[in-house]
Amino acid sequence: MTAPLGVGIVGLSASGGWAAGAHLPALSAVDGIELTALATSSHASAAAASAAFGVPGYASVEQLVKDDNVDLVVVAVKVPRHRELVLPALRAGVPVLSEWPFAVGLAEAEEMAGAAGHTRTFIGLHGRSSPTLRWLAGLVSDGYVGDVLSATVLASSVEWGSPVSERMRYTLDRTLGATMLTIAFGNTIDVVSMIVGELRDVVATTATRRPAVPLGRTGQTVPMTAEDQIAVSGTLPGGAILSVHHRGATVPGPGFSMIIDGTEGTLEISSANGYPHLWPVTVLGTRGRAPLTRLLPPDRDDDYPHLAGTPMHNLAHTYAAIHNDLVDGTTTAPDFAHAVRRHRLLDAIVRSAAEGRRVSLAEV
């Protein structure tokens, strides 16, 4: 039998967080891959995490990659630290999974992708691992709606305008790479692009309508420079039109809705949560003039039904895809090159909004 692939998670803390709350249970659900080490920002926190999770703990990624039992480094920390953690792992030739957002900006994303060389890389755009969203993309590509005429998306996030904790305050600063544009919109547009195709050009309007937001329950406000209104339109392959409006600090209504109109039918996709890459979506469809009815993906596509309805569901499928890519040499999971493609789209949106013109993705 082949030994399980060993995973070393950077940012796995005994005090909780995304790595402990989502990555670890998702990883534990997948056969053939297991946690073998971790790294944190100090010797004290590494020792505490080591005791909590029963694996060696290191105070740096340089120490982590020297562990012979680590076959994959997972970087699950704040975006501004990605570069300093990803590059040493790549220099050591160890495959890397970086959470999204990948980088603070396009130049940094290109640098990290270029440093990979022949080392396998993976990006945490987990919507691409969703059985439902993959089935939906196949439905569109197989012609369920005929030729796509247009796709319309309305999405919202409760963050970026609502009270913010001190820990998440950095997401209000657009220069730090962890904003509504990169996190909420970035994950959403990646899902949309998987289903209907990549934008060829963009016309964008953005705004920061809440330049100050409450800091928890302190009674104080703190500045926000991140965009909380993002409106984008553009042309898809074949000439279809895509329009997306993403709103910050909005609670009522579905967090995500998408209508795909085609020459032969219509699809409506919705999610109560504004993060369709992590939470369940509902799909309605019709061909011709028949009423919309609920469509369900085949059960055979879901290897982890016990995680359905949780953020760990798609993460487990991500880890399964990475396992297969590393063991079998396949290329299912998105990589750093795909992360650069997504950053180029975000860069085009920023440029279009700043310059007031249509920007072709070929320019970026």
C-alpha cells in the first residue's frame, strides 16, 4: 500500500481559526492524505498547536519543509504573509496549496507562480471542487440552455460595512489584498467563470460607500478604503454578456443569485449565503417555455455527502483532487497559474474603474 501523503499546515493554531475549523476536518475526511506537521509564527504557539493536534510543530516554514513527512505545504494565513511563506516552500521543491486570495496584487501573484518551476502548486478556489458547481458547468457546456445569451449575477456580503472585529480590521485596507473585491467577489467571479466562461473584457464601476465602519461594540469607527460596491459587465466567449453587482454589508435576500439565459432555456442558481464556493446552492432550470423546476446533481459525484451543507464539503473535494493530482499526475485542482489568471481579472476591474473605460483582458 502507498503511504498517505503528509500535509503540513501553516497557520494551524490551537486557538482556532480557518485552518483548524475547516481545513483540518476536511483533510481528515479524505483517504490517502493526512496531517503530519504544522507551523505557526512562534515557538510557543507551535508547541501549543503540536500538543493540541498530535503532530510536530515548527516556528517557521523553513523548518516545516525539512520534515521528510511533509509532501504538501498548506498556507492558510492572512494574505499579506503569503509571499514570505510560499516562496521558501517552493525553493525547497515541496508542493504548495495556498488559500485564496493568493497575493496582495498581480505582480506578487506572478512572482510566486514564476517561482514554482516544476513544483506542483494549488490555489484554494474551492468552488472549482464543488460537485454541484462542476455538474452545473457541465450542464451549460452540454447545451442545457442552448447558446448562452447572457448571465446576470447579484451577490452580497454581510462584511465590508457592518461592524468589524480588530482581528479582521485589515480587510478594510485595500492595499493589503484581503478585501471584498479579492475575497468575496474574487471567489464569486471564479465560480461564475467556471460555469459560463472567462470574461474577455470588462467595464467596471466601484465605490466605497461606507468610508468608516464600526469597530465591534467599542463605539469607535475605523476607516475603510476597500470597495463595498462592485459593478462589472463584460463579454463572454461567443459574445454573451455577463453582468455582476456585488454589494457590501447587505443582509436581506439571497446572498448569491445567478440567471443564465440561453437560446433553448434558462437556469437560476441561488444561495442564501454570499459565498457559493463554500455553501450549498439551489439550481432551477427550464427548457423552452416550461416552468422552472428544481434540478439535482447526481449523487455519484459527491464523495463526502456527510459534509454537505458545511464549508468543509468543497474543501474535502479540493484535498481529494490534490491527492489524485500528486499521486496520479492529473491536473484537476486549480494551480498558481489559475490564481494569476484570476488576479489579472481583478486587476482589469480596478483599472477599468480607475480609468473609466473598457479594459481587455489581453491588456493585463
